[in-house]
Amino acid sequence: DPIEAIALFSRMRSDAILLFEEDIPQNQLPAQLDIPLLSYGVPGINQFPTVGVQHEYAMELAVSSLVQSGYSSIGYVGMVNGIGRRQLAKQAGYLGALKKRGLEPILLDTKGLNSLDGSTAIAAFLTKSSLPDSLICSSYDIAVGTVRAIRQAGLSIPNDVAIISYDNIPQQAEGDVPLTAVGVPVEKLAETLVQELLRLIAGEDGLVQELVPEL
């Protein structure tokens, strides 16, 4: 629980806190803390300094890449209408990119964020229908589960279905099936978060900023 964790870190006299804002938005935290807090989330509430990612643009990059490669049936594998603001932003970006191109959305609801959720969603979908010719996975973990379920079904990547995964991290290239990824490179994200934390510890004013994803 983020509220309990913040109370614990305060008692430990930590220099600063990095909040991965997901289930609890930052405006549900105490308005005043005796310790600097930086949120990695979606700018908009801005009760605390916030570093975010242009999630909608990331999905635009992914959809654009698939369309340019000739794909017209593009599914989204992730939490659908969940409570996390980052997940909602990704879903909105996907829907907006497809609407702009006159394409029909295909949402595969994982109902969770781990690899088992991804593989379960794919397996359930395959009992009812064939997969679209391409998929965008909302995270690395979801992509791992998606790849596992597709291969267990005897399908080939990318011959039967192409995949682009959110999360621009080195692991995307190191799996049994190297994946195209979209997002802010993890080293750039980490550097930005650390630099902003150090600024807050030094007593400087916090910023609200959004990082630009790359394909």
C-alpha cells in the first residue's frame, strides 16, 4: 500500500521517495509530506512533481509502424478500462490511433499486469476466434505471456501474428523471440528520475515533465 510505504519511509528518514503511480493516484496521498516525493505517472494531477511518458504518442508510433508494414487488423493486449492512469492512457492512445485510420479496435483484456494474465487472455481469445494479424502489448510482462501463449498454440511470430511491446528495455531483444518495442528507453527514464530526485533532495522546485517515446 503506497500510503503505508510513505509512512514507513518517513520514519526511516529517507531522503526522497519515488512513487510508481498506478492503483492510487497521487491526489489520494497526504497533501503535505515531510519528505520529497516524485511521482512516475501521468501528468494532470500534479500534486507532486511528476515525470511521465507520452503514452498516447507511444501507441501512435506502434500503430503507425504496423500500418506502414501492411497490417490492418491490430489488437491491443492489456488491462481494459482499469483503474491505473498509465494503463488508461495507453488504451486511449491505441483507440485514438485506430480511430484516426478508420480501423476497428480489438481489445484483449488481460485483467492484470503480469505475464500469466497475458497468456491467459490470449488462450481465452483463441477459444473463440483467430488472432488479428498484429498485436500491441501494453507492457513487457504482458508481451512475455502473449508470446508464450501464441507459441503454445503452434503459431509463429511474426509470420502468423506480429507483435510490438510497450516498454523500451533491453530484455525485449533478448528473449526467444526478439520484439519490437515502443517507449522511453529505460536508461533515459532512469536517468531523468534520478536527476529529478536529486534536485528535490537539494531543495529545488519540482517539475512536471513528459518524456518522448521511441520505437
